[in-house]
Amino acid sequence: MLVEALAGNVTQKVPFDSPSKGGFKPASFGFVAAGVRTRVTLYSSYYHTKVSDGVSLCGPVVDQVKVQPLKA
């Protein structure tokens, strides 16, 4: 599984191998805002469906996202 983060002109890919027992992997990256507004995108790649029902999505979940300014 893979979570991709995009902001400004920076892209970071964070792979995660699940042991099927849950878990987490913290990650962070820095970027410079391109203007007054800069889009931050978090994208979950390589999700799949459960074998048992073929409808429920399984894959990485992103939570506890923080965007903080640099200290001057």
C-alpha cells in the first residue's frame, strides 16, 4: 500500500506493508507554499477490496494531519 502526499512542488510517497493486524507509520515532509493558497493532497494508492465481499475497500487511512508554518 502507498500514501502519496503532494504540496507546492514537493511529492512524497510513503509505502506501508500491512501485517493484516493494523498498525501505523508516521511520516512528514516540508514544502514551500507557492502563493496565498497552496493545495495539499493526500492520495491513497493501491487499495483493494475485501476477498469476502468484493465491495469494501481496504487500504491505508490518513489521520492526524497537521500543517504548520515554519518558525521564523
